[in-house]
Amino acid sequence: MPDGFAFRDRAVHLADADALVLADLHVGKDATSDVTFPLGERADLVERLGALLDRFAPAEVVFAGDVLHAFDRVPAGVPETVATLERLVLESGARLVVTPGNHDAMLDAVWSGRTPRTYRLADGTVVLHGHEPPEPDDRDAPRYVVGHDHPKITIEGRDWPCFLYGEGCYRGADVLVLPAFTRLASGVAVNGTVGRGSTLRSPLTDDVDRFRPIVRDEGADETRAFPPLGDLRRLL
């Protein structure tokens, strides 16, 4: 388990930076889903983010991309949801930064705050969405925290959203991949659909077999780290 990282509810708190990072909120997926009733997206996101803020009281919160779901429009209710999340963070006393993702073409319609493509935390960690490589000035980081790939692990027919942690996996730096914060995303089963020696979609996750899945069981209040995927596949 990496030192100084606290994993909770699809997010991570980095103690040395006093920062809470989450990715892939996909606000508006509820409105664009092919269902005849609302899925409770806003209430779920607000309740869970509020619990994380209460738990960690971070100085800084970073949304690591794909705040929005739709590429070409802003569905009804989305601006209000984003504004509520922003207000929740600010009222907690934290700063909020957004590193845009590939879904965030319409982000400026709902967010007027900071939007650096890569963002360096106080401990040197660089946060970005992960669909593109870091900026040249940020290619010397000791570690990176990204989203984008929505990893999950399937064990005995049950899906678990998971973090992926790779030591020295990008230009000698460690990489942490976050699961999607929204619970409406299906996720990518890293021990099933991703083959040996392959990559995920992010250029920071070359050779996924080197990455160690980390699963947070909220019901049991336990965080479990597994062997690297290259070893784990032989056991499942």
C-alpha cells in the first residue's frame, strides 16, 4: 500500500499534500441515460463528496477530469449539480481545482474556476485526467494521479471499482489510477478485458500487468491491496 494515501469511496486523500482527488464524475450521465426515471445522480454525488470532505477536511480538492458526461451539450440540471459540488467544497474551507478531461468540451459553460491541464500538488504529485501525457514541465514528478480508464476488478462474478497503483510505471514515476467517482459508469474489468502485456487507454498506463489493484470495501471499512495484475490473473 503506498504510504500517505488514504483510499475512500473511489477517491484518494494524499496526506503530504493535504489534497483530496477524485475523477470522472460524469455529471449529466443521469440525464443522458435511456431510462424513464431519474437515477439520483446529484444527491449521490453531493452526499458522498460531503462525507469525504467531513472525513479528511482537505486544504485542496482536485476533480481530475471528466466532470461532465456529454460532449456537445449541457443537459438540464447539470449546472446546478456542478454549482452545488463547488459550493460544498468552498464551504468546507478547501480550494477547488479542475483538470479537464476528454469529456469536458462544455466545461466553461458550468465552471469558471481554475482549469490547468496538469496540476502539481504541494508534495510534488501531478494530477491530470490521463487521456493525454503530462505537460513537458510536469514530466519530472515523483508520482501521477489520473482517472480516465474507470478501472474495476471482477472476482467470482462480482464487480469492484478499484484503484490501480504502478511503481515506476511512467518515466520512472509512480502512477495511481482512480476509479470513476460516479456510480453510473460500468467500468473496465482490468483482470478480464485487458490482456496480458497490454495498456489501458491512458498513455501513463503502459503495460497494465505491472499495476497493483487496490479495492476499498466500504461495508467492512477495509482497503485491500492485490498482487500486480500480471500475477493476479493466474490466481483468478
